[in-house]
Amino acid sequence: MGGFSIFSRNTKPIYAKVSTMDADLEKIVIEKTWTGRHLFEAVCRIIGLRETWYFGLQFTNKKNIPCWLQNDKTICGQDIQKDTSDGTFNFLFLVKFYPEDVEPEIILDATRHLFFLQIREAILSMNLYCSPEASVLLASFAVQAMHGDCTEEVGPIDLDKHLPKSVIDQYDMSADMWRDRIKRWWSRNAGQSREEAELEYLRVAQDLEMYGILYYPICNNKETDLHLGISAQGLGIYKGVNRITPRPFFSWSEIKNIQFKNRKFHMKTVDKSTISFRSRETSIDSSILDLCIGTHNLYLRRRQPDTLEVQQMRSQAKEDKQRRAAEQAKVALERKERQQMEKEYKEMKQKVEVMTLELMKAQENIRKAEEANDQLAEKARHSEHETLMLYKQKSEVEAECNRLSMNNMKSEEALLRMERKAREAEILAKQMSMSLADVSLDANRKMTQYSSQSALIIDPNWHQQVSGHQSGHPGMPSTGSFHQLQSLDTHTHPQQMMSRSLNMPSSAFSSPIPSNQPLSHQQPQQMSQNTQAHQQQTQVQNQNQPPYYGGSGMIIPPPDPSISQIFEQQTTLMELEKSRSEYETRARIFKEHLEELRGDIDGLKRDGNVQNGQHREHDAVHAQNVAHGFDKFTTMRMVSR
């Protein structure tokens, strides 16, 4: 940790604590002979920083004024305030020199990350003025760098870590309204990595009016309170609380040299004019002179070819960028495939749900069909039972008819016997009448009456039966009694009634049934066969339903050096033209974003802003520059002219 020295037993070690924007380095052992460069190089080795020319160590002197640690002087020989508890030197590892353009000058991701953290902290602490619309846009990139893509899994945005308090106090907007606007712009940054989001943040922040300017209180020969602004573009003089518009501004190309003599700074320009001023605190003179010299040297270094170390870093950064791009492409492809799989999963899940519903409906229909089939089978059984009962009744009726026919035949035979006996009696009577012919008239009359009575006694109803058969029923035979014919008619009528109820001809009942075949095996067997045929047809229809699931060997001469130089110049011109067009495109898009944000939140701006006078002055100057179409660089060029 910065090297450990071997002290004697009576020598007390000296410790230094260095706080970076990302971590704190506790108890770095230093020696009394160490200069500021020794400690600075030790810190850079610890954190693994290679682009060391942008950073420096800052401390607070005994007057509580922040100063930069001088690299050529010893640490103990500078006015550094020690910690009262353990006598440790406290330093801050901060950005000391800013680049003119962030994207081409900052090479490594670790350097870019430290820039991002320091600029964000300066904006949130209101040391760097930022307009409200730019604050929302910067907050969207900061959230993307910290949390990744906008998803529902990320909790509510902490406004204190992304928006300055001066911006929140200007508008009558709730915390949820600010979160909604940040989230709306956050969703547009989908797919950006942390490095890309931090780079976009610095691209927007470097266009702020106060970006990369370090202010120091000075006064001129008239003892007027002024501020000196040192930036990568040049030196500016600011009056009053205005930190945006310099009066005047001198670019580094206009400054010939800067001298510090007799506690005064003398700045000579290319037009041979001299501007003299002094600082309000003599303890910061060395910091101002060191900062001016270092910024000017860095300005000259940008206009010279890159050193071998820078070329190696650029090559390594290019390889890392290509590797990261390949990884991002792979991750994007995997994300796309995962989204496609999730989409297909949802579709399949919906299909399964639909098919489940259809299956439930089909099962319900099958259940209903089975119930209907059971009901039909039950009705068929009832019909078969009724048919059997009717066949049984038919057999009983046929048996009764046969019995009645036999009785009728027996009655006819009896009637014939009675008629034969009557004829015999009549013949006998005639014979008796003829034997008594010789009797007298009285005896004959009495005898005739006696014979008539005897005939009546033998069969008194016979003449009535014969006369009744001959007069009342001429179409029927003369044999048989009327009572027997009436009984036959009575037994014939129920057969006709049953034939009508069964829709069958009466001859079906009167047809003879063979004795070797039972009555219950005719029509019931036919109906049971019809029921079985209906069930087989239903099963075939259920089976036929569709399922629901649903070179050459030539020697080439070496190239002409003049042609190679011309080609390199053309390539350089093309790259410059491409960079300029990309910069113009980004600038146009950035302005469109700012205009959109400005139009979104201007309607909610408060009339009386609760903020200090310096920010009100900055807001007024910023609005005036926006109305005239000025930015930081056009303002500096106008002031210079």
C-alpha cells in the first residue's frame, strides 16, 4: 500500500488516508522525505489507474481552504491539516484536469467511471449548475448505469441520489411525478451497458455551462471581487455570482505565458497585452499556478501524437470494447431467445388452457351423452319388458281363444245331439198321432193337446232357438246358441284392441305359434337386436371423432511512400468528417431531448423559487442563452472576439 518504510524504534510512522469516489484507502504508511508524487503514484498503483494525468490529490489547509498537493514538494513541508485524533493526513483523490471531449480522450473504463462518479456528485451537491431538463435526462442515464434496463423488479427511484434539490424545489411536482418522468426516459436506454450509460452521461454533462471549470476568488488592481475559472478551453474572468458567462474569456491559444511574481499573476496574450490579478488567499497561489501550467500542458499534449503508452492503452481499450460488444451481442441474443421462449411458453400455456377447457367441455358432453345413452338403454329395457308383457298377454289371449273355440265346438256338438233327439221325438210324436187316428174326436182333440204339451216339455226353448237363429242371424250357421256366439264376439274384440295399440295387424295375434318356439323369443329378440345395433353405431361415431389436442507467385514491389501518406491523409480526413457528422447528430438529438424535457416540466414551474441567489442568477443566464441559441462554446467564442 504505497510502500512500507523501515523506521527506528523511536520513529513514529506517518499515515495517510486517501478517499476516492469509489473507495477509501486507510493508513498508507508514508515517509517524511516523500513528495506529493510518491503518494500519488502509490495511490494509482493501489487502485490500478493508468490514465493518471487527469487526477490529483486535494487536501484542506489549516485555513480550511481546499488546495492541491504539489508533486515536487515534500508532503510534510506543505500546509496540510492533520487529523486531531490520530495525526493522519487526509486527502481526496479527484479529477484535477478535464478533457475537452470525453469520448475520444478518456480511454479506459476505470477512468470513465471515476469521472462519472465525481460529475454526478458535483451536480447533486449543486456545485455544478444543471438545468431541470438536463437533470432528468442525466438521471435516466445514471439509473441505467446503476440498475440496468428498466424492469418492474427495480424498486422506487431514490430522488436524492439522482436529482439536485434545487431542481426539485422549482416545481410543484410530487415524488411520483418525478419518478414517472425519469422512468419514461430510462425505458429509452434499454440495452445499454454500464460503460455505455456512463459515457452517455458524460456526453450530456460536458455540455453544461460550468462543466470542467475550477473557480478561485481573485481581485484586480481595483480590488474588484472576481473569480478565475480554469478549464480545458482556457481562462475566464467571472463577475459577481455569475459562474456561467465569463467577462472576458481567454483561450489557451491566445495566452502566451503566465507568471507569478510579487504575489501577483501576470498573464500575457499573443496580442502583447498583460492582465494582472492576485488571489484573495495567498495559500492557494501555488494551486492556481500549478493548475494553469498542468491544464496548458495537457492542452498542448492533445495536439501532439500519442505516446507509446497511450497507443497501447487505446489498443487494449479497443480489444476490450470488441470483446464487450461480442459479449453484449451474445447476451442480447440470449435475451432475445429467452424472450422468444417466454413468448412461446405463454402461447403454449394459453393453448393448454384452451385445450383444457375444450377437454372439460368434451368430457361434459361425453358425460351427458353417456347419461343420454343410459337413459335410452333404460328406455329400451322398459320397452323390451313391455314387449315381453304384451307377448305374454298375447299368448294368454290366444290360449283363451283356443279354449273358447274348443268350448264352441263342444257346444255345437251338443246342439246337434239335441236337434237329433228333437227330430226323433217329432217322428215319435207323429207315429203316436197316427196310431191314435182311430180315436174319437174328443179323444183326438185331447190327445193332440197332450202331444203338443209333451213336445214342449221335452225341449221348450228349441223352437225359440231355431226361430231366433233363422230370423236374427241369417248369415250365420243354423247350429249353435246365441250365447256362445256372443261370447266369441266378446273374445274377438280384445285382440283388435291390442293390435291397434301395438300398430300391428290383428292377424299377427291370430296366427298360430309353433309349439317348439316360445312366445318371448320373437319380437323382444328383434328389439334387443335393434338396441345393440344402435349402441355399436354410437361407439363408431365416437371413435371417428377427431382428437381435441388438439494469390500468385508474383513479387510485389514495395509501396510508394508518397502514396501511403496520401492514403493516410485521406483516411484521417474521412474519420474527421465522420466524427463531425456523428457529433452533429448527437448534438441535434441532445437538443431535441432537452427541448422535450423542458416543454414537459415548464408548466409545473413555481413562481417563487425557494433557492439561493446564485442559482436564480444561473437560471436567468441559462434561460437567456437558450433563448438566443447560445451554448458554452459559442459564448466563449463571442466573448473572445
